[in-house]
Amino acid sequence: MSLDSAQTTAPFPIPANTFVETVTEVEHYTDRLFRFRMTRPASFRFRSGEFVMIGLPNAEKPVLRAYSIASPSWDEELEFYSIKVADGPLTEHLQKIKPGDQVLMRKKPTGTLVTDALLPGKRLYMFSTGTGVAPFASLMRDPETYEKFDTVVLLHGCRESAELAYGTQIVTQTLEDPLVGECAAGRLHHYTCVTREDHPRRMRITEAVTSGRIFEDLGLPPLDPEVDRVMICGSMEMLKDCRTLCEEAGMQEGSNSAPGVFVVERAFVD
Ligand code: A2P
């Protein structure tokens, strides 16, 4: 259930243009990562892959941070995937939320990791590290993604295997989903890399691409600007290296106003 400001239990006034939503589910994966679900306002529309500003009603001027919406646009609730930072202005509090708690959400979603910002293509590559997998958890569960692309590849890199759990869970859910499972079957590929412990693919995602290993393993041709499209989400350094990699493959960056061959967005949260 969505609440209007008169119904909240918060001792502080609710900022303008902000929804107050109720947490419905929380799942912790590691001491650094968790996801939560909350109610979705009936009037809230977004495109799969977009982000929105999130905060807690715990201050006169609450701290709001950009969070990719991890649930698809058809879902009746909203899901978010978050890092926990011990002294992070928002996440030190957000990591303690429980079902029934309230979360603030600004009314306007935005972002470039949307299929509208890409030219039509054959294969969609989603390059992610850490919590940068969140927008792709939305896109991979959206039937429109499979209407626009024949093949969808989620490439996800983390420090440790335990940090891959959310991505793996979402891929499994997608394949079992009554709405999207059939479209995704045989067309959605999940390729994981781990950098800081033993793993069959112990490397950064950039190395998986530049070495050609991912293409060999999946039986796909190397990146081709004519037919391949790339979305990138991770840390600033990761974005920089992935952008260079795409440019070296002859790809041009796109935006909502000028669709292109690849698009980039920072995984913002601290
Ligand atoms: P590494 O362990 O070599 O730093 P983080 O949790 O710090 O965001 O990192 C998530 C994953 O992203 C880690 O595996 C990390 O590897 C990797 N990573 C960090 N920087 C880059 C980069 N510039 N390009 C590709 N992967 C990166």
C-alpha cells in the first residue's frame, strides 16, 4: 500500500515530489549486499533499466541516493539491490530496514540503460560489476528486451563468488517466470567472473572480453558494432575501461535523445 504524507509515521515532513512506500521483503546475501522490495505507487511508471532517488524518512532533510530499479516495469512491487557501507550516509541506515518500514522515493525515474537508447540490434550485452547488475535484473525480466534482441548476455564480475548470488537468483527466476521464461530460454546467457578468490574464471570482465574468452565459451562471435549492443553499469573505473573497450571495437555511445551502439551508467550508491 502506498501512503500519502498524512499517513506516515515519520516525525519529519515528507519532501515534495516524494512517495512514501512500505518495505515488503528484505534479503541479505553477504555482509556487503542485500535486496529489498517495497510497495509501488499506482501512478508510478518507469522503463526497465531506469533509476530513481531513494531515501529514508529519518531526517528533516533526508539523504537521497540514485538506485536502479531492479524489478521489471510490469512488477506490482519495486525491488532494489544495494551495497552496505558502514559509514555510508544512506546505506548505514538502509541496511537495517525491515518489512513494514517506510522508504522515500522521488517521483521521477530516469536513466540511459534503456533499450530506447540503443539502435536496433541482434545481441544485447549487459556488462556489470558489483551492484551494477541491478538495472539488468530489471531488463532481463522484461519481455520487451527479448522482442528487441535475439540474444541477451549478462556479464557480471564480482570480488567473490558469494557476491554473484543475486545475479544467479534473478537469472533462475527469469527462466522460471511464466511471463518471460519462455522468451528467455536458450537466449539469455549468464557469464560470471570473480577476481579475489579461486574461480574457473578468475579475471575482470574486461579481460573476459578483450581476451575473447567470453565469446569462445558462449560460442558467439567477437563484438560487432553492426549487430551487438552493449549496456554498461559499475564503478567509475569500470565504466571508463568498458567504454574504451567498446570504442576500440568501433562502437558509438548512445543516449535517450540519440540512440547508439552502447550506453553507460554509474552504479551510484555509497
Ligand atoms: P578487482 O578485485 O580486481 O578490483 P567493487 O566491489 O570494488 O565494485 O568491484 C567489483 C568487481 O569489479 C571486482 O571483481 C573488481 O575487480 C572489478 N573491477 C574493478 N575495477 C574494474 C575495472 N576498471 N574494470 C573491470 N572490472 C573492474
